Amino acid sequence: MSFDLTPTIAQHDLAKRAHEFAEQVVRPVAADYDARQEFPWPVLEEAAERGFYSPLFYRDLIGDPTGLSLPMFMEELFWGCAGIGLAVVMPALALSAIGQAATPEQMLTWAPECFGSPGDLKLAALAISEPEGGSDVRNLRTTARRDGSDWIIDGHKMWIGNGGIANVHVVNAVVDQELGHRGQALFVVPGGTPGLELVRKLDKLGCRASHTAELKFTGVRVPAANLLGGDDKLEHKLAKAREIVEGGRRSGSATLGTFEQTRPMVAAQALGIARAALEYVTEYANRREAFGAPIIDNQGISFPLADLATRIDAARLLTWRASWMAATGVPFDRGEGSMCKLAASEVAVDTTERAIQTMGGWGYITDHPVEKWYRDAKLYTIFEGTSEIQRIVISNALGAADGKPPMHVDLEPTGGPLNAWFGRGTPARTRVANAALDARDKVPGPVMNLAMKVLRPPRR
Ligand SMILES: Cc1cc2nc3c(=O)[nH]c(=O)nc-3n(C[C@H](O)[C@H](O)[C@H](O)COP(=O)(O)OP(=O)(O)OC[C@H]3O[C@@H](n4cnc5c(N)ncnc54)[C@H](O)[C@@H]3O)c2cc1C
């Protein structure tokens, strides 16, 4: 499937329905949930009614071979409110981790448990980060040890979306200390399992409608069936890890690159915030008058907005490219997932900050949503890998590529024999063009017109 910016009819409709949901249901209540820092259950119910809260919906979007459905949906939803958006899509992040690790039977068991159904909603959480190790996932200290046919999990997790209130917690834990980050495995811990404690709900700067928590695991017992991927896959993974460790090979950027494929999802969320702020503040600058004219007439106001519009579009292209790569299995050799997350999150922060500046005092108070968007956007340079971590992934990839040309040079080309012989830029085509030009005075007009038709750029 080649990379194509034209949406399909289904994608167009999806983006339209997601935008309507964001505009009619999410935006009107966003400020209230933010102020009260309360979980938006009624909005989740409405999302479920509209088909936006179900495992099949997200599996379908992840499976879209163009890669564009998921980022399009995310951008529209998060245009409404990032806090509520996170509450809606958090189970999809857990589902994505389950999808990468689980057996098909485990997927069938746990995917419905992550979402529930309208009227009986369920929640899911992905618990990786710990108080001592967010960026450095090699430093995770939560352990899982085998006890007969069960696993016993002990540890401490921090900043966990839906933590403690979720029906399904996907938890990573070290099963073999000596293998470092390669000795980790993912487990499902159902909500309410004895020993799983919600220590506290965290009080956040932004994205306050989402629930984020500190968790403790004390002797949490889960059956062997809750080890994602199962015993054989774990044994195989550990054996391979031992070979690497005993062989003294470096672990490279594998750990930091683990989330490369999910980063476009998060980047698209940041783009939703950035776009919301740019649209809002452009309208404001068109109407707000100072010194007898709309403030947008000042280049001091309009040029920064022009730069941000350019960066938002560039970040969207990076995001869609990374999403297309994930969908079509193109390897992320140059840190393309990190590039989109870095560009999108930083432009979201810069756009929302500029929105406040452009609105002056009105931007600084809660009468307008831009101060909230600024607080929301800041999360995006921190979670799913901080900006510094994205730069590490990209620079490691740069170093490993050692001067390799850009990605498109390495991609398997498309096109048939006619394209190979007479495609644009081929020597045969150039020869024909030159011959036609040389013969322009000798060849009858209609024949010349025909030749020019073949050579001219395509017209719509
Ligand atoms: C609201 C919120 C929601 C979250 N949701 C989840 C969730 O659902 N599940 C989950 O598992 N986690 C979640 N996280 C955790 C998040 O992923 C981590 O906070 C993040 O990875 C950063 O880890 P840290 O906070 O420990 O920072 P640290 O790793 O301690 O980093 C501190 C600073 O040092 C920098 N730094 C670290 N190492 C380097 C280096 N080698 N070179 C240069 N700079 C470096 C970092 O970039 C950062 O600026 C969430 C966090 C927040 C705030």
C-alpha cells in the first residue's frame, strides 16, 4: 500500500463523526471536568454509543493498511479535549500492548474486558512507569516470580492512566534480574485483585479529566494464564536474551525504541490540541482590534502563527508517515516514530503558549480555553517518552545509519515495466521529449499537441 494523503470515504466519514462528537459532546463539558478533575463517565458512555469505545473499533483502525484512520480519529477527538480524549482512548493503549504480546486466546479473553459495552463500561490501564524509572525502563524494579502455577507480583507503579480503577491492568515486571530490561514480561492484573492498591489519584497540571494514579503491588497473585504470550514465548525470549547478555552484545536502542509504533497515536493527539489552539486564536486575532485594526494585521502577531501553521502541517505529515510505516511494516530505522512524537508534542506546547500570548490577558484566564490547552499540551513532551528520549532514539538511529540516505531511497519501488521504461524522468521519456521539440516545425500541429499531452503534468 503506497503512502497516499487522500482519505478514503470511510476515513472521511470517521473524521467527520469524530469531529462532531468532539464539538457537540466533548468541548461543551471540557472546562467543567478539568476544573473538577473528575472522570468523564457520561462522555465515555456517549463514545461507546457512537462506536468509539470498543476493542473492535481500535483493532480495525490499527489494522487499516493506509495507517491514516487512527491518527485522523485521534486528532479530531483530542481537538475536543485532551483530558477527556485520554479517558476515552486509554484502553486502546493497553489493548495495543496486549496485541503486541498476547496469544490469540488471551486477546479474545482480555480485549472485551478492556472496554465493556454501553451501559456496562470497563476500563484498562498500561502500567509501565515507576517512581524511580520512567524514561529508563531498564531500571524497573517491579518483579514477578513463579509460585507453582501462579505468578506473584511485587512493586510500585507511578503515573498510571486508569490505575486502580481499571478492570484490566497490563503490568510489566522483571522475571529475571540478571537479564536487565530483556528479562521483563507483561502480565494482566484484573482490578480488585488482592494486593493491588490504589495509593492515590494524582493531582495534575493538565489533562485533568483523565484519571492518573500511583499503585502498589504487594504479593499480587495471578494465574499463569495472565502472563501475556504464555510460558513458551517467555522461555524463548529469555533464552535469546541470555545469548545476548553472555555474548556481551550491547542492547543498543531496543528498549527506548519499543514504543516507536505507538508514538504516532500520541503525536496525533498532540496535533489535535495544537490545531484547536491555532484555529481558536486565529479567529480571535481576526476580530480583536488594537490601535484601530485587527491585531492579525500586525506581522508580530501573524508571522508566529504562520510558522506554527507550517510546523503543525509538517508534524502531521511526519505522524501520518510513521503511522503508514507501522501499518505497512516498514522498519523504523531512522527513529521515524520518535520524530513525529517530538515534532507534534513540541509544536503543541509552542502553539498553545503562542495562543495565550496572542490573546494577552484574555489568554491567561479561564474564560477562554487556551490556558487549559497549554496545561494539557505540556504532558505531551513528557509521557510516552520525553522529548529528550525521542532525541536519543533519533540520534541513536542516526549514528547507526552512519550516513545512510533518506528512507524513500531504500523502499521497494512500485510500478510496472512501462513505468520502468517510460516513467517520468526516464532517459527514454527525455529522448522522446527532445525529439518532439526538435521536430516542432516539421510535425503537424495535432500530432505535436498529442505528444505534449503525453508529456505534460497530470490535470484534474
Ligand atoms: C499525566 C501522566 C500520565 C502518564 N501515563 C502513564 C501511563 O498510563 N502508564 C505509564 O506506564 N506511564 C505513564 N506516565 C509516565 C511517563 O511515561 C513518564 O513520566 C515519562 O516516561 C518520564 O519518566 P520520569 O517522569 O520518570 O522522568 P525521568 O526519566 O526521571 O526524566 C527526568 C528528566 O530527565 C530527562 N532524561 C532522562 N534520561 C535522560 C538522558 N539519558 N538524556 C537526557 N535527558 C534525560 C528526561 O527527559 C526528563 O526531562 C504518565 C506520566 C504523566 C505525567
